[in-house]
Amino acid sequence: AQTVTQSQPEMSVQEAETVTLSCTYDTSESDYYLFWYKQPPSRQMILVIRQEAYKQQNATENRFSVNFQKAAKSFSLKISDSQLGDAAMYFCAPLSNFGNEKLTFGTGTRLTIIP
Amino acid sequence: NAGVTQTPKFQVLKTGQSMTLQCAQDMNHNSMYWYRQDPGMGLRLIYYSASEGTTDKGEVPNGYNVSRLNKREFSLRLESAAPSQTSVYFCASTEGPNTGELFFGEGSRLTVL
């Protein structure tokens, strides 16, 4: 079974600073996707960034980037220049059962932005 | 473009009552999912439908049934609600396979007394 660990239940960061959220996972597959989803207080789940496991280059989306270490099964999210709108729960989700699209979610990290 | 629409958004039930959560997507996606979200436990997959006409159990299927009515609609039914089913339920869809990105509804908060 797929397992996902987000070891930081809560994190806080000063506005405009950088914060890194950690995620480790376990999978027996060699080809898969990894995702970070954001859930603001509105409860809507929003895709932040996606990484293909076969790509060595780390994905970036504006202020969001990942540090993907395949051998270590680690997939951390870095948020640069943190903004008040970044306050949310962040979920790491590796894709299991490739082709059946069954995402397994971590337990989440609640990020607070300090003005 | 509505995306994924769930109804109702809030519901209170008594133990033993039944209800159906409705989900519809207008993105012509093949795969649809029902997740539940509980504090400290992330999202857990209840059932999913990889394509029209097929459904499969996820991680926590007990106490639930699903119907993939057509390509657009995927409903979740609680036949005899229990307090342990108090949760926030999310429907999601994806173009699938091999694309990965899920598109979520806004969630339905269900309380079972």
C-alpha cells in the first residue's frame, strides 16, 4: 500500500520569507507523478505543482518549487516570497496505481503566514 | 465553466437515516472519485470510477455505495448513516489515465447525530 508522510502538522513563516514543507512517501513503482495540493479556508482543493518521477529536473511554478529526490522518496515544497494568500493546508499526494489515478494523500501541513 | 459540482453542501442526518451525495462534472472527464476528509487524516479514497460503467473500492468503502450514472455523474449513498461517517466529502474527477491532476468539488459537510 502507498504511504505518505508529512511530518510537519503546522508551519509558520513571516510574510515575504521562504518556507519548505516536507513530504516522504513509499512506492514500489518506478514511474509515477507527485502533486502538492493547497486547501485554503474556502475548503476548495487546488493543485499547486506537479512532478513527473522520470524527470530529473525539479518542477517550478512561479514562487513554488519542489525538491524531488527519487532515491530518498522525498518531495518537498518550497514557497518563496510567502504571501498572505498562501495560508492554507498543503497536501502531498503521490500517484499510485498508475493508470487508475488513485492518489494517496498525506495528512497535511497547515501553513500560517505571519504579517 | 462549473467544473465539479457537489450537492448538498451541508447536511445533518440522524443515525440510521439514508442520503445520497450528488456529483456532476462538465469537463468530459473519464474518471471520478469520492474522498472523505477528517481532521488529522488527510483525504481518504472511498470509491472511484475509472470510466463510465465501472466502480471500484478505495481505502474506506464500508458503509457506502456508489453509482456512476453516466459519464458526468457519480453519486455516493449512505444507506444507514453512522456518527463515524461525520466528515467532509469531496468529489473529484480527472481526464485520466496518466494525467494525474484531480479537479475537486467544493466539498459537502455531513454531520450524523
